[in-house]
Amino acid sequence: MNSIRTIFPALFLSLLFCGTAIAQELAWTEIENGIWKANVGEPEDISLLKAAEIHPQVGALNQLPAAVFPFIKDKIKTKMVDGKVYLQFPLSREEQIFGLGLNFKTVHQRGRIMRLHVDHYGGEDNGRTHAPVPFYVSSKGYGVLVDAARYITVYVGTGVRVDADDPPVVRDRNTDKDWSAQPYSDAVEILVPAKGTDIYVYGGSTPLEAVQRYNLYNGGGYLPPKWGLGFTQRVPTLYSQGDILKEAKDFEAHDFPLDFIGVEPGWQSMSYPCTFEWDKTRFPDPKRFIGDLSDMGVRSNLWMNPYVSPTGTLYPKLEGLTGSHTVWNGVVPDLMLQETRDILKDHFVQNHINIGVSGYKIDEVDGYDFWVWPDVATFPSGYSGEQMRQVYGLLIQNMTAKWFKERNQRTYGLVRASNGGASALPYVIYNDYYSHKDFITALVNSSFIGVLWTPEVRASKTAEEWLRRMQSVCFSPMAMLNAWADGTKPWSFPKVEAAVRDVANLRMQLLPYIYSTFSQYHFEGLPPFRAMNLVDGFTYDANVAEGELDSTDNPYKLAIKSEIKDQYMMGDNILVAPMFAGEKQRKVIIPKGKWFDFYNGEFVGENEVITITPGLDKIPLYVRDGGIIPMIPAQRQAPKNGEKSNLIIRYYGTKEGEFVLYDDDGVSFDFEKGQFSKVNILIKKDKKGILRGTIGSPAKGKPYGYNKKVTWEFMTKSTDKKQ
Amino acid sequence: MNSIRTIFPALFLSLLFCGTAIAQELAWTEIENGIWKANVGEPEDISLLKAAEIHPQVGALNQLPAAVFPFIKDKIKTKMVDGKVYLQFPLSREEQIFGLGLNFKTVHQRGRIMRLHVDHYGGEDNGRTHAPVPFYVSSKGYGVLVDAARYITVYVGTGVRVDADDPPVVRDRNTDKDWSAQPYSDAVEILVPAKGTDIYVYGGSTPLEAVQRYNLYNGGGYLPPKWGLGFTQRVPTLYSQGDILKEAKDFEAHDFPLDFIGVEPGWQSMSYPCTFEWDKTRFPDPKRFIGDLSDMGVRSNLWMNPYVSPTGTLYPKLEGLTGSHTVWNGVVPDLMLQETRDILKDHFVQNHINIGVSGYKIDEVDGYDFWVWPDVATFPSGYSGEQMRQVYGLLIQNMTAKWFKERNQRTYGLVRASNGGASALPYVIYNDYYSHKDFITALVNSSFIGVLWTPEVRASKTAEEWLRRMQSVCFSPMAMLNAWADGTKPWSFPKVEAAVRDVANLRMQLLPYIYSTFSQYHFEGLPPFRAMNLVDGFTYDANVAEGELDSTDNPYKLAIKSEIKDQYMMGDNILVAPMFAGEKQRKVIIPKGKWFDFYNGEFVGENEVITITPGLDKIPLYVRDGGIIPMIPAQRQAPKNGEKSNLIIRYYGTKEGEFVLYDDDGVSFDFEKGQFSKVNILIKKDKKGILRGTIGSPAKGKPYGYNKKVTWEFMTKSTDKKQ
């Protein structure tokens, strides 16, 4: 054996390699209350937050409690390795990690390797998804964002370093039954294939608070127009303007809610690639068509993808402003260039928005690889195919959002690709994957990463599946039936037509609650649809011993260990436990505190796992003790600007309660200038200990949108009644 | 709309980006007869061919016909994009592409996107596989190698460039039924994430000739020792030396062939991580154990993976010479450092090879990602985790191969990871995937990329499956039963024991043919097991009209369009058409010229698709017209050095034929110094037109290994008999 080591020459050699293993100390700056930023190497001049053009909500951030930096700073390590950025964050034994993209099958990300890459979801949680957001939230109450428009790899407690602080036990596979193929790892390790990146740490006392900071720093969640929260139907692709008007009338005839209608590719004179021009045969008079819809109170949303057909008028205008590769023979506009955006804006505003189009569905900006531009593609702005892939969804959301914002008009649409920094963008993500269960898991996961997701309904094999899917979608950010391919209607399954209408009407009745919930997203950064892991009582408890975790008496502890991916919160008060076709029964994890059945107010449980057999006609919903649910009578369309509704206030349980009812004009951005109302609804015990409801004096603004008359519904019978 | 373009500033900006879109002209040099090399950017100082340490067979290359450069040179384009190498090679309409790694499901690679990455095969042909060789062969008769130790992405006719020479037709998806989601592409585009790379083009008049050049440039195919081509059994993991000796005796008792035995992890005092030291309980006297086996004529092969246990004696010696991350708690030796290799050599030679160990099975150097070092890992040599992942299999093959070569001793072993340049390395690839059909497709694909593959047998649910798998593996580079987990024996299914023995004996009888076939691999670069697409008559025909391709009368043309992945050639003369459990019948594509049944010599077809119902006891084998198959009588072990065998020469068909029978000592590298024989076996028509066999005067060397007495078997009855 050689006794003299060649280690010194080897080290010297390694310094010659470009960027190999050069360690860097991080300088963390608290840029906002509880948010720290540092950079490694030379961050690129495009990033996710830059593409999303975020505008931090500084005031709201300052209202959050102060936070301490969640790591021992020198335990975060970084170096340049092989010309790329290496990052290492500590991970403790009892810590769980959430986020890292819109995942469809898993909620717990510890132990996974995520290659974050904008793509169509391929059936596996490996980082390739519509919103591969490089942000993770720890059960310990902090978040980390790597703000790079690159294919980032995150090893979430998988790699084991020789220099681990908390190394695993060495075992002999020959004889030791406890040998494991994946020994314990004490770190999150990240590879960013770029010369530098910004990184952000979001503090918090809970995971939810870290998520709030993430959303508020991104500008706060988007507040949809009221009509955006009503029901929407997308029509078959080759429907003419006459067909669509008839469709809207059919909704009237069936007394089914309809706030906006989605017009699929056939509105264009050519699609895949697109002209973005109305087809003269199917749409001879688009302005009149949009006007006729509008007269029925129905908004319109136009399908598009961004690939420009050589047969359209936009094509010659974009010469020199598109990428090296085509997608379905369409050129790809380079959205990093102001000139490109200006040309598109001229066309879209003039031909669509000026005649009343209310929004877009932006398709196929995600992938998959065989369709979109390859990584070898180049763009005139100089950005790479990889960078463009990671930000294109953000760029097109931001560009189109501005077209509406400049008119002081809210929009609400659909998009297939998003990424970090998207909280304030007016789009809901959707895809073609169509697994009902996994759609719900995506809804759960969307809450960690500042995006919205709709478990849209398309078709169903059975009436049961149809109803179960319609029930779920009514408890999501967009209640949408997408019938582009097969023309199904809400009433296509007569056996369950009544129950489908019931749940659609229930969504309409809940609009005051839902709208207030979205206002929390905007003003406080609270996700409107929320994973149970973000709910108080499901958070990290360092004192929990492992042996105790399996008990059904102890669901919070169980919750730490097992994924909760089939139930979620809508706002602060309503727990949603969707049912899936073929299943008559399910388990629901009921959090701490007493919980009550939404429909009859009865007590259902407290800090336990219950098994329910709810029947077909209702989606199981539970309300926390003291929960107040403001509602309106069922109506086919969301309240218009100036319309006043009667308020019905439901109350559940036995505790005192409080709810902030938010309202504004529902259509403009005047709320950003203070034109909104916040009214405190209070349930208090009087001197005799009897619960009574009062509308407090407005916390903010004069009350919008509600008549003075209020109906109080004390749902839980054992309590005392009424004001 | 803006009329003044910002295109000039945009272009200027793009020049500021490091490496963005800087085109480079390629300077092609013909470095050997029909092989051209060029480089792009600054090639890295590790590459696949460098890791494999190739030694081109210049003499053999010079004996191939001259070739013309297969492209119009300026149609090959390259530039630096985003700090990476971009390559573009033309692709014509009727061209098919083969290779690009050890694929298990597909043979045709056109239309695929391959991300070449050393990994356990995951069930999808996406570039992640045990040998993701960045070499492709065109049906037009040329090959391209990108010699970079990087995760290379190859878009094989998928991306469509705006500047395409042969652009697809623009269609409207709304109304045109011929619209396609994947429009026609006229190029192979490649992204190499490195500052530079060497590229090679291999010319040829056929795809096979291009493959020959690839293999010869790599040093020619490895010629296994004769014992390596006999039967091998791997024993259960915790077998003791006594158990293994008993196993060898059981083979004798069952009169079943056995040339070498594989010893699994339990030989080590600790495995996963490994000590590479004999376990004193199970192997109290390793030297005697190896000696006892040797006395029975049985060689030994030791399992290993390279991850070094802290409990072993090697560990302290390797301090400072291992990677930043552990694998199963073992450190990863940095094989780029000579000192590391020296330390390992000392240990392995002293403790294993000096006492008679004949080879290794090198496990788990492929992946998967959760087990091996992550891409963020660093190594003292300065090479990155990515580079090490791509070459580790080559490095460890080359290192261990040299230990044996320095002793003038041939070895033959197993490895889980390989890559470009591996032709001359003494290892056969295997894995855990275990789909019989896909194993055969891998065998087909191995022939394009200079690697060997064994469809090893482990277990089976039924006797039928057992027999079918045993039949296939006997027609592969390594006839192996791998019983590490469950201890099956060749005779474990009594119902088919006789048929299993028959096919094992048939392999032993065929050794002269197989050994000569491997000599072609070494001396001429011809793959011993060969895809039908490499066989004359299956090659590209530019004049074929599309409409004609489906006819069963026209199998070559059909062959261009449909993948042939379940039949292959063993050497020049034997077509193997394996049967799979549950299938009683199959189709076989019979090439041009008359073909004959191996077992009875009967004519079976000519240029057509036949359907066969072969029964359980035999694997369908066909011999071409004029095919000569030299054999020996069945024996349990391959002929030892100095042993003389009786030669049996089978002849099929009606044409005159010729075969070059190769032989040498079977164990040493003396053949490289000319110590071998090549004897011409001729079947010629005499003056009366009657076929007669003669052994011609030796073309090279004095005849090795055969007695003078030769038995001639004219298998096809209609022809005249005998010498």
C-alpha cells in the first residue's frame, strides 16, 4: 500500500476545475419581518419571483408576529460544485417536509428526490409537474425558497454525507434484520444548475405562518372577482356562438348556476397552432356573441395556447421575436421581450378584451417534452430553453393579468403551468390527469406552495362518480365542468341531477364565506383551501414519542406520521372530506376541539378518527366549535356589483365565535385602495350564558353587498337560540 | 403595435450571456479508416472512452472497406447554448435510429427523447439504464458517438426547428383529421451539459459495419475465457464454503454443466457496506475452498459492490480518497485517483485473486438515485457526482480487468453499470428487472452499443416459464442461474429437468461455434448476439414505398417499420426465436435466402414471416443456407487449456459454405500475440455438384484444441452426404 497520499495534488487539481467545491458563507438579511434572503454565487437575471413580478405586502407582513431565524446559520452550507450551486439545510429527526411542487400522490416529501421541472404530471411525484415550486415548508414552522428558473434537484433527506452531524447506524445486511436500504439522512441537499441563486427563508411559529409569509411576500393571494367563484362550464371544442348561447339558456332552463362559460379551441380560425382570431364560420359576430352572453349575466373565458400559427396576422408581426423551435408548427413568442408582449397585448386587447372577454384558459405551457420546445431551444432574448420552460407559465399569467389590471378589472382563468411566486396571479391550475383521489391530494398540496388548483369534472362512467366529482369541485377554487371533449352537462346523469344541483347551489349559498376566505388569502396570505398539516393541532410536536403515534386516540400525533391527503379545510371553519366513487364509507381525522356536522349541526367528534357512511347526496362537511358560516340564499349567479343580498349566518357548536365578513364591489381593484368592508360577526354569551349573535360595527369600510336583515341559524340544537 | 424592433439590443444582450448560442464550425479528422472525430468547445478531461481506456484495433479497422463521411458536413451544426454543447445531426425521412443505451422495450429510437443517465432500469426507455451509451446507429449505415461523461439529452427526431430543411405541414387541429401531436422532425438534436465534448462519426455501408468500427475502435470485443461461456450458478447469499462445495457436487450428481460458481454477499464479514474480507464463520479457509472448487474444475466469482464499510481494514487506508457521501453507510472510493486504485488492487489481489478467485460480480454501481451518491456529491479528484455516475461502471470494470490482464489471465464477470467504450471490457450486464420478453429486447439492443447482456434466470412460477427462461439464457453471453435469493437449482422443476439439461448441454456442444463467434467480436468487431436490424437484408432501402411495408411477403421492408425485438442472431448462422411462458405459438421473421431448422435440417422459409408451434422442449433455432456449425460432444465443462475435443461439424442447406473455426488456449491473452488458430471449414460442390466438407489448411496458427477426427453431419436431407 502507498503510504504517501496524493491528496494535496488532488486538492490543487480540484481548484483548477471551474467552480468545483468552492465553499461560500451566506450573508442572511432580514428583508421583511420574518423573511431572510441570501444569495449564492451570481444569481441569474431571470428567476421565478422576477418572472412573477412580485409586489410584497409589506404592511400585512409587519402585522405578523416577529420570528426567529429557524436555523443555526453556519449549519446551512453552500458551495459551487461543478459550476452549479450546492445548498445544504439541516433536517432534524422528527421533522416533516411539505411542498416542493404540485404533487398528486404524496403530501410528505421527506425521503423523496424532487427534480423540479415544469411538465405535465406523469403519474409520479418526482418533481415534474405543472407547478414545480422550489419552496418547502417544515412541520417545525419555517419555509425555504430557492428562487432559480432552473431544473433544481432537491434531495429531501435522502443523501447521507460522510460528515453528517447525525449519522445513521452502520448495519450488516448479511445478518442484521434492521438493515435499511435508505439510512437516515440529516439534511436537505439541493443542486441548482446555475452560477448563482437567491434563497429565502420564511420564519414562523407554525407551518401556516411560514406559508402566510411566502404568500404575502409574493403579493398576497389573488382575490378573484365574485363571478369567478360561481359555476363555470366549458363547451365542446367546435361549438359555434349559437351553440354556446343555447348552452347558457339550457343552464337557465335547468335552473343551474352559471357565471362564466369557457370557449374551447374552435373559436379560433386555426388551433394548434393558433391564430387567436375568431373563426368567421362558427363565430360570425364575436362582439354580439359576448354581448348576448353578458346580457344573460354570463362571462366568457377563451381557450388558448401561445403557439402562433403562420396563417394568422400575428405571425409576421412576431418575426425575430420567437424561439428557435416550433410547437405544433406554431412559433413560440419570446415573452421576456417587452416588444413581444406589446404585440400580443395589442392583438388580445383589441380582439378579445375590448369586446368583453373576461379571461383566458392558457393551455399547454407546461409540456410535455415531446410537444413543447426542447431544452436545446434558444430565444432571441438570450434565455435558455430550460429557463423559459420554468418561467413561461409565470410570464404568460403575469402578462395577461396586467392587461386586465390596467383596466381596473379583475379576471380569473385557468393555466397549465406555474411556479414559485404565483400567489398573486389570477389563475387556477388544471390538467388532464383526471384521478379524482389524486386531484384532491393536489388540492391539499396547492396550499403549501401559493397556487390554486381545480379538480375539474369532465366525464364519468357512473352517476355516482359524476356526483362525487361534482361535489368535490364545488369545494375548490373553481367550480368547473370542462366538457370540451364530450359535451356532458351538469344534468347528464338524471339519477343524481337533483343532488348535483344541490351542491352547486350550496356553493352559491356559501359565497360570502368563500369570498371572505379568499380575502384572507389576499390580506393575510392564508391559503383558502388548506392541508390539514397547516391546521392548528396537526403541527410538529417535538415531544411526541414514536411508540405513541399509532393510536387512534391521538390523531395529531398520528397525523405527523401518516399523510392526510384526502381531506382539507375550506377556510378557517369548514373541513371537507370528499367521497370517491365506489366507496360508501371513509375515515375522517377530526382535529382538536369539538366538531359539528355542517348539515345538521350535530356533534361528530373531537380529536379522533371517525368513520362515516354519509350516503350519496351529500359531501361530508364539518364545522369547528364556534364556527360561523355567512351565507346567502341560493342564486344562479354570484352577486353583481351593487347587488344586495340577504345574509344568513349559520353558527355551530357551543363556544363563542367570531368571523370577519369581507366584501367589496366584486369586480375591480378598488379594494386595494381601501374600498372594501370588513364586518365582525360575533357570537357571544350573554350574562345568562346564552349565546347570542351580533353584527359588530364594521372593522373597516362601510358594509358592501348585504341587506340589513340577517337570518341567524344556530345549527347545534343543544345551544340556546338567536339574537 | 410597435414598429421598431428591439431585436438589436436583444442580440447584443445574448452575447453577454455566458456561452449563449455561439456557433462553432466542426473540424472533422479521419482518425482511423472510416472514423471521424471532431470536438466542440473544450472537451472535459474525463470522458467515456477515457474512462474505458480504449486501445483501438487499428489493424482490423484498416481491413474494413473505406467509407465516405455520411453527412454533408455543414448540415451538422453545433453551438454553445446556455454554457452547454448543442449538436444537430440531419435525419432523413426513411431513416431509423438504433442504440442510445441498453433499452428494454424498444429497438427503434426515432421519435424518442433519451436522457442518458446511468441508472437501474425503471421500466421505461427514457435513457435511464445500466448502459446509457450515447452512441446511435442509423439504418443508413453510420454511427455517432458523443463522448461525454454527462447526462446527455438526445432528441431523436422530436424537436421541430423554425429553420428545418424539411419542415412538417401546418394543420388545423379544429378541422384537419391528419393533424398530429408530433409533427415530422428532420434532425437529431443533442444537449451535452458540459463546456465541450468529443464527437465521433463511424462510417459504413451497413449499420453492422458502423457497429464493427465502433467496437474495433474501442479495442474490439472482449474474448471471454472458455470457462466463461460454460454454465454458471450463483448460490444463496448466506451459503458457507461447505454449502457451496456441496452445490458443486450436486451439479456433478445431476450431470449438469457447471464451469463457475457465483458467491454472493455472505462471503464478506459485512456487506452493504462491504469489508471485502472473508467471513470467518462461513468461510474459515477461503484458500482451501477455492482450491477444492478448482479441483472440481469449477471457477469462482465473488459478488461485491464498491461501498467500503467502516468496520473493514480497507476503510482507514482510503481516508481522503473517497467521496463526500456514503452509500449504505459505506464510503465511495474515488476511482479516478491512482492511489485509490492501488490500495484496492493490493487488497483484492492479495485476498482474492492470489488464492484463485477468477472474477467479480460488480453490483449496484448503477443506481438508483436513493441509494448511490447524489449529484451534489464531490470527490477528492475534483470530478462531479454526475461525471462519476456516468463512468463509475467503466472505471471499476477497467480497474479489475487490468488486475487479471497483468497476470495474463482472462476473467469474465458481471456488472450493473457500463457506458460507451466498453466493448473490450470483460463484463456482462445484468439487473433485477426480470421481464423475460424485455430481457430479450435488451439482448437485441446490446448489439448496437458494444455491451454484453445476460437474461439471467432467478426463479419462475411454473415449470414452463423455468424452461423457457433457461432456454433463452443458454443463447446469451452468459448462461447463468442466479439463485442468490431463493436457492433454485436447474433441476428445481422435475417436469422439465431433462429439457433444461438438454439445452444446457446444447450450449456446451455449441462452444466451438460460440467461441468462434466471440473471436469475431474481438477481431472484427461483430457483436456475438445481434439484432435482426444488423443482419443483411434488414437494412435501409430508400426505394421502399410506404404502402408496401405491411405485407408479410416483404419482411425486410416490414422490418424497417416494425420493431424486431423478440428474435436475434447468435453469430453469423443461428437465428434464435425464444419462446415465452404462456405462448404456444409465435411468428418468426425469416430473412432473405433459404433457412433451415437447426434440429432437423428441414427448410422452414425464405424471406417471409412464418408462424411456428414448436412445443415445450426446444428453443426455436434456424440456420442460414450454407450454414456450418462446429460443435463438440456434450461435456459438463468447457475444454480446459490443452484438452482436445472431437469436432462435429453440422451443415445446413444446399449452398456452398465456409466457416472460420477459431481457437486458442482459452485462458490467457497469448492470442493477442498471435497464439491462436483459425481453420477454414469448407463445404464445396465437387465436379459432380455434390456437396463435400473439407477442413482447409489453417488460415492462421496451428490448430488448437481439436482432435483430427471430424464427424460431418449434413442436416438437410435433400443434399448429398459427407466427405
